[in-house]
Amino acid sequence: MQVAHLQVLFPVKSGLIIDRTVGHVHAVDDVTFVLREGETLGIVGESGCGKTTLIRALVRLLDSTGGSITFRGEEITNRSRHALAPIRRQMQMVFQDPQASLNPRKRVSQILATPLRLRGVPSGEIDAESRKLLELVGLRSEHLGRFPHEFSGGQRQRIGIARALALGPQLILLDEPVSALDVSIQAQVINLLDDLQEELHLSYVFVAHDLSVVRHVSDRIVVMYLGKLMELSPAQELYDKPIHPYTSFLLNAIPIPDPAENRARTRQVVSGEVPSPINPPSGCRFNTRCPRATDVCRAVEPQLTEYAGGHLAACHHPQNVDATELATARRSDSSPLAAGDEQPTLVT
């Protein structure tokens, strides 16, 4: 999947009587990335940064305001719902709350039968295929006759995963699939997703606000703040050498199990509140809370710049970057920085 300058704006109305648009919520603003076949792309950020809106726009549950989405070489941004149906079967979604995303009035057999029919499975084979799907996600065939409320949270999420697999997709978008589960159950679901990816050759977009979870499942990670893409990097590179200050604050917020080590580390606290997405700050979106911010950060919006190892960041004052990397930095479109463009400044 290729996403280019994607934008999702929600209009803000003045009131019930006078239906006039007075502004827009900048939920997703100029986001660009590429999802490679067979990889897991993690998306992290604070609540309200646009993660869920982004993946809903990717699967066309929400219409985008601008930009383009290309899936396996086909542009799908403005396709009608009817024309989108064959493509949408190749990309499915697993939602955050398994209790809310499963119909409480239907048994598991009915929940799985609908996508199997859409896939063209003959009526006489639906029961056998449903049993295979349950076994694939670690449930037993006798669970087919139960309702969703008869399962635990982890089991319900497994049913949601089975429903997503029923259409035989190549891409699965997971919206915080383990955030509502206990820690021990989180590990089981994550291990299940890893096994399914290897067995079925799937690609994942994995949304979470917990960087410790994303670290274990992702090949690359996107960091978002207030609708903007702040940083994109291979997972281990992001943890070892974050370039954007916002990423450093997120990493510092990860709890450490060892009490002595946790007390010894220097805590970094982000000051201030997240600005309104209706009226985001000019320049860098993070400038109102960033300790490195200067006048250029408040006046000029930083462009995504590529550093060594395919590490991209949108920051005027990158950290953990030496002079050699800074000299060879290139814009994310792989074209050299044009003469007169604002070069990133190394701040120590």
C-alpha cells in the first residue's frame, strides 16, 4: 500500500439552527508512507493524534479529504463503494473493542458465515470452514454455537480475528487490538498474530499507544502527533536512536519493571496540553511543547527528511544525528534538498 499526502478533515458546524462550517478538525494531515508486502507497520502516538482515523481512511470506512491511497497498484481513494468491494475483501480490520464489534444477537457460526458466503464458499462447506477458522485462532469447534457474551475478552478478540481472516485478506489493519486485554492475554494474542502472519503471509498495520507492545510486533514504526507524521523508522532504530524530540518523550514514558532502574532514570515530562486540532499551531505541530523549539519551529513547518538507514523525521533540530548524517540528509521523496531549502540544524 502506498499512501501519499493523505488528509482527513472533519467540518465543525456553528450550531443547530445556522448550519455553517466554522472550521475543520485536522484529524489526519499530509501523511505519507509505504507499506511493504509481508511487513508489520506500527502506528503510535497519544490519544487523539489521528491513528484510528488514519487506518479507517485506509480501508475506506472514512472518506479522505485529500491525498491518495494505492493498494497493490490500484488507486482506491475515490472509488465507489460498489467498485471498492472486491478490493476491500483483500484488506480487513480488527477493532479495538471486541465486545462492541461483534453482534451480540448472533452466534459465532452466524458471525463467521456471512464473510464466508461473500468469499463464495458453498453453503455445504461453511460449517467446516468455520471450524477451521476457529482452530486457526486457537478456539474449539464447539464454540460455534455460543454468543459473544459467553466468551472472555481475549476469546472475543480471537473471534474478531477469525472473522477478518474469513475473506482471505492479504492486509489486516488492527486498531489497538490488545489494549482492552489483560497483560498475559495480550501476549497470547500478539503471539497468535505473529503465527498467522508467518503461516498466511499477511501484512499488518498495527495501531497502539503502547510503544512497548509495538516494539515486539513491528518491522517499522510511524509516530504521529496531532494528525502529522513526526517520525518513521525501522523499529529497533527508533528505540535506539529517536530523532524527533516527541518520540523521545514517548519512549521515556514506557514503564520499566525493575523499580531500582525506574527510580534511577531521568524522567522527561512534556509540558503543556495538546493544542486543539481545530486550530493547530503554525510551523511544527509540537513546537508549543518542545524544549528544543526555536523561532523557525514556530514559523516553518518541517518536511520529512531521510537520514541514514531509512530513518525519516520531520524536525528542524534533530537529535541523535551526527554531522555526517546531517550532510547527507535527503527529503523523503528521495530528491536532494534544493538550494535555499531550510537545512535541519543539529542541536546538542
